[in-house]
Amino acid sequence: MKIIISPAKKMNVDTDTYQVTGLPVFLEDTKLLMNEIRNLTFAQAKELWKCNDKLAQLNYDRFRRMDVERCLTPAVLTYEGLQYQHMAPEIFTEEALAYIDRHLRILSGFYGVLKPFDGVTPYRLEMQARLSVKGKKDLYDFWGDRLYRELTEDDHLILNLASKEYSKAVEKYLTPRDRFITVEFGQIKDGKVKQKATLAKMVRGEMVRFMAENNICDLEGIKKFQALGFRYSEERSDTDKMVFLAEQAEK
């Protein structure tokens, strides 16, 4: 089983906690993207990133001095979003670290697919960014089916804990031999499951930590997950979707 998650916009540098064990599999493609962004003017880069002047300047400067092969941070530690805070990999046991190394993959607009201990450097480039590279209209077109092929090289069961922005880079290439299970965390409102993005990020991180700490390798084990008031709902789930509902419905 492969577990896929999204990256986070906020990133840091931590070269001490864990050792980098390798470089991203698509590093040469990352270099192409890096050079393309370096060729943008500040105004073009800001438009690409859809952010304020302060963040644009930070990332514009990052790309100017970027080295994707030195002074790197393990991917699972470099992202600082809510999902990663709730995962808390810095306090994992050796067994839990080995688990995420085998099963967890981070999707990235800049790096493609990352293993937890691949070395990365801070960047800003969302998968949905309209960056045209080598005749490809955007990043979905640039990456094509390569992320899917990398994930399914030796495993055709994918647990999707990624946002739609990232999961669709894989989902469109699925074949009948694949099993792609999307996990939803929500509350019942007007008879439908409604998911709040902020809370979903938090509980996704909690689920990764639960699976790592308990060495969960099948779907039945995932059903035992309980955190932040969420429990598995057999009634709302189906063959392609696992739904976890908050104990108290939203009013």
C-alpha cells in the first residue's frame, strides 16, 4: 500500500533531526522547473505563485540561490503545514520511521513524488500553478502519467490522503488493476458529508501517525482509526471511499 499526501506551502530547513537518505527520483525534471522559474521576472513569478509581495520576494530570492543537491532537509520534516504538525514525524519511533519510508509518498508540483527522507530545499510551486515548460501547458501536463507510474511500480493499492489538487495528478491514469481509496473526513450537514479543509489537514496527519505507529498495512486496520472526534462510517463508505465522521454533526 502507498499512502499519498499533499505538500505544504510553508517550509523550513532541518539538517539535524534525521538524515537524508536519497535524492528525489525526478530531480532532473525539478532542475528544469527551477531554471524556468529563474528566468521569470519578479512580476511573473508573483503572478505564478498568487501571493503577496513579501512571500513573492522570499521565494524569488530562494530560487535565485537554490541548490537542489546540497544542504537538504528530509521531505517529511521540511513541510510545516497542519498535516505535518499533527503527523509529528520528529517524535516517531524507528519502526514508525521505517513504515513511512516504505509506504508514505508526498506529491509535489516541483519534485513530482517524494519519499519521506528524500532531500529537498524550500520552494514554492503548487501543482495547479500555470507554468508552461517544454511545450507543456501546465504542471499536470508536464508530469503526465509519471507520478502514477512511480507510485504503482510495485504496488497497486493507493490510500489517498491528498487534496484534489494533487490527487488528480494520479487519479486520471488509474487502470482496472489499481485500487485507489480516497479518505474523507467530514460532518453530516443537510444529509451530505461536508469536509472542512483545515480540519481535514489536521486529521490526515493524525491518520498517517496512527498507521505508522500501528504498522497498518490493510484497509481493515485503517477502520480502527479514531482521532479529533472522527470515527469510521461504514454506512457512508464504499469500495472507493472511506468516510470518517465527526461524532457531533455540524449545526
